Amino acid sequence: MSCQNCFRQQTHRRTTVLQLSTNEVYFFKELREAGVLEDVNGNRLNTSHGVILVTCADGDQMGDIFTLQSGMTDRIHTLALNGGGLLLPLNSPANTIVAIAASGRFIRVGDVYMDQIKAGMTLKVIKTVALHVHFPCGIAQLYNIPPLRLIDLLVQAKTRIKDECANIKVAAYVHIAWPDCRKRTYFISRDKWSAYCNSLLVAA
Ligand SMILES: [Zn+2]
């Protein structure tokens, strides 16, 4: 499954680049066939005032993600943390506690990220968020987040942003680094994801 060019690149960089397993490739191909992973159509997102880009900072994938967004707008307010959208859902294992408030309330990394998103919207007067996760992702691996959970957390992250920010447009994307070296970003609609999950329940 792995590509010789990828292997040479990884050896040259002396880094460990994660690879999709056979089962993970199968799962994402199934999502493609089910219409859950859609080709990106820039028209879905009103980027006329720019976008807040929420993405993992992964140095091996971030360039590809940024290039895609650059094709939609040249006004990109980037908020990149390890894990990107995986940090936002309240029940995400990657949304770890970073401090305890004087009130005793736990402050999580997702709360800090949400504050940064809101600040970016205010500072730049941007009402559009391009919300990304990617796979394979080191944070997903660290917290044992498989692909199905990854997409579910992406959808939950979108819901959180929309719940906490009035009149915000959020487009959710997953970036996949396929074993044959192709890098692709796909749009995820909440409705199609829900329909897919419901079909799994019916089949069970
Ligand atoms: Zn990552």
C-alpha cells in the first residue's frame, strides 16, 4: 500500500509519517461511496470576507490544507493547534484539561480554542469558519480516535461552533493522506453523516 516516493521522502526527512491501515482505507472508501466524503466545492462557503481556518498544525499536511483554502480566498486567519477540530467537542478525549478556574471549573484546551475562534471573528470581522480534521493525525493516534470517531467529533465540533457563535457559517472538512501519496480534502455534511450513521444502526 505504501508508495516508494513517500518512503524516500520520510527517510530523507528523518520523520515518522503515519500511514493509513488497510481497514482505515476501506472505511474512508466506503464513506466516499456512501457520498459522505464529498469533493470540495468552494461555492459552499461564502469566503468573500475571508475565513477563520481551524486546523491541525501538522507540518506534513498543513501546507496542503492551506493551499486548498487559498484557492477560495486570500484572507485566511489561521488558528492551528495540534489536532485542530478534534480539540473542540466537550466529550473529545483530545479536549484535555489545561487549568482550573478560581471557581473550581475545569478549563479545557477546547475552551481556549473556542475563545480564539471568537476573538478571530471579532478582530477580523469574519463570519465563516473552515473547520478541519485530518487523518492519519498524531493527536488521533495519541488519544485512540479511529476514523469513525474522528468524523463524529468533526461534526460535533461544527455543532459547538454554531451553538456558541451567532450567525456563523461553518464548513467541515477532513483531509486524508492516502497511502499512494495522494492528499485530498473532502467536505462533510452533517445530514449525510447522520444518514450514514442511521444506516449502520439499521444494518446492526
Ligand atoms: Zn494532526
